Amino acid sequence: MPYGVGFSYAHFEVICVEKEKLIGEYQADLKKVMDRIEEALANRKECMSTEGRKRLALLYGMRNSLCFSLKELTKD
């Protein structure tokens, strides 16, 4: 077997493992963000405050970013 072919296959396996690991990390982070959004929404007083709304907006931005990244990583 030529050196280049074996190297490419091994490199591909490493990339696939790293990709799966990254997807798992993003999914775990997304769950944490969704839990924090749920907690913030459950606290009506916090939702009504300026700081609470800013925090919620930041969490929604994080959620959207993670969802987009996961979508890009998992499309095949």
C-alpha cells in the first residue's frame, strides 16, 4: 500500500473522532444553556429586570450559535 493512502485514511479517522468529540461537547454545552434559559424564564422577577433580559438575550445568542455550529458539523 502506498504511504499516502494509509496516511490519508489514518488522518481521516483522527478527524472523525475529533469531530464526534466536538459534537458531544457542543451538545453538552447546549443542554447547559437550555437549562439556564429554562431557569431564567421560570424566575419571572428576573425576566422583568434589565439585567435579566440582557442575560436572557446572551443565553439565546449562545443557544443560536451552538445550534448553528452543531448543524454545520452534522450535515453530510
